[in-house]
Amino acid sequence: MRIDRSHLPWAASAAGIAILAALAYAANHALLPLPQGLGFPSVLGPVPPARVPYGGTPLGLLFGIVAFGIFLFAAALGVRKKKRLWPLGSVQTWLKAHLWLTVLTVPLIALHSGFRVGGPHTAWLLALYALVMASGVFGIILQHFLPSLMRESLPREVVFEQIPHLRASLLEAATHMRAEVAEAETLGVDGDVSPGILRRFLDESCLPFLALKSPKGQHLASPQGAAEMFKALRVNVHPVWRERVSKMEGWCESRRLMDLQTKFQHWLHGWLLIHVPGSIALLLVTAWHAWIGLRYLVFQTL
């Protein structure tokens, strides 16, 4: 998801709500003098708050409840993506709401906690929250810049799910060529050593490169190294065989591009391996935090 002008209303709304929440917090702490004739609502507790920590005050609880509600909404995005036919707004709208409402939780949680970390329980909760937010920001950055980089670096793309099948097809074609040149080498043509040169190149360089799951470190994995190797190969074989050299070069280039596309895809979606489990854990720990806090408040009032 790219952040463009369509995000401005969401960003402005989140900023406006954050400012109103901050003003309410300041008024509750008597840090902001209210206009004459306008008093702080009594339902939100005394001014300044009598309870410490601040999260247990009426306004602090309100901040926490709203933040927890946003966590629940953010978690529902996964369900909305799978149920695209539901008449609940477009997935793009949900993505924008997911982004800017979760950003809004930053000031809400800061105000809920009264800008204090608290004990070990809340410290671990805040650390988990920071991890989820950081992974989300990292994912947004990747989604904003990586697609453009992919378009510049990949002259052609294939369907990502088809890459294993296409890799196998390249290896099969190279194996078939190896059988052809080996047969030509066996039959022998006076003075033509090209089949043997091609067979050795296939056995020592091309086939291992195409067969390896991760050919990092191979000479053919580098465009510059591959260009030098194929240039030398063309010089050393008879012109009749140079078409096969071009085929091998095309196979190796296709394999490099597919490896690069795979790398980009892993970067583009790998952050979710941290963000999604972290979000689930955050939701559960926050629910536990709310239960402990509410139970404590109930016991205090008895």
C-alpha cells in the first residue's frame, strides 16, 4: 500500500483526534485553563486526578478502551481480506483505516499510561506494542519503495507461485542439452572440440547453477561474472554451437531474475512473520492487562 494524497483525510482525522485527546488530558490535570463558564465533565473524574496510575481514572480508562477497540479492528483486517464480497467497505479503505487508527493508538496509549512505563507487566506490554508498531512501519516502508525498485530491477516478472515449476523447466532443458552435446561428443567430428567444451561447461557451471536451491557464490549468479564466462565460451566453440551458448545464457539470466524476484517477495512479505504473530500476542496480552486492571478497580471500590 502506497501512501498518497488519498491518505490525507485519514491522517488529518487521526491528528485531530490525538489533539483533542491531549487537550482533554491537559484539562484533566489542570494543565490547561478552561474557558470561563466551561467546566471539566464530572463523569471524567476530579481535576486533577486523584488516582495513580492514571490508567485507572475515567479518562485514562476511556483512552485505553478506545486503543483496545482499535487493536480489535486492526486484527479484523485479516478476516476482511478473505471476505472481499462483504459489503463493509473496500479492502483499500480498511487498509487506510488500519494504518492511521493504529498510528492514533500511540498518543492514546501514552495518555492512558500517563507517560509512565509502570511495572514489569506494563513494561513488557509496551515492549510488545513497540515491536508490533516497528514491524508495521517497516512493512509500510517496504511496500512504499520496494515495488518501484522491483520494476526497475526486473525487466520481466513471472507469477511468483510458478517460480519453482519454471526453475525445474530450466534445469530440464539444460539436462536435455547436456545429453545432446554428450552424444555429439561421442560421435565426434574431426577437429571440433565444441561438444566437449559445452559438456564440461554444463557439468561444471550451468547445471549446478540451475540445480542449486540457493546458488549464491556461483560465478553465474553474478551478471558480470556470467557475461565474462559466456563471452569466453563463445570464443572457444565453433559458430555452429553458439546458438546453444545463447540458450544457456538466457536460462541463467532467467534463473537470476527469478531469484531476485523471490528475494524481493521475501522482503515484501517477510515482515509479516513478526507483525502478525506479534499483533495476536499484543491483543491477548492487552486483554489480560484490561482484565487485571478492571478487577483491581472493582476490588478497590468494594
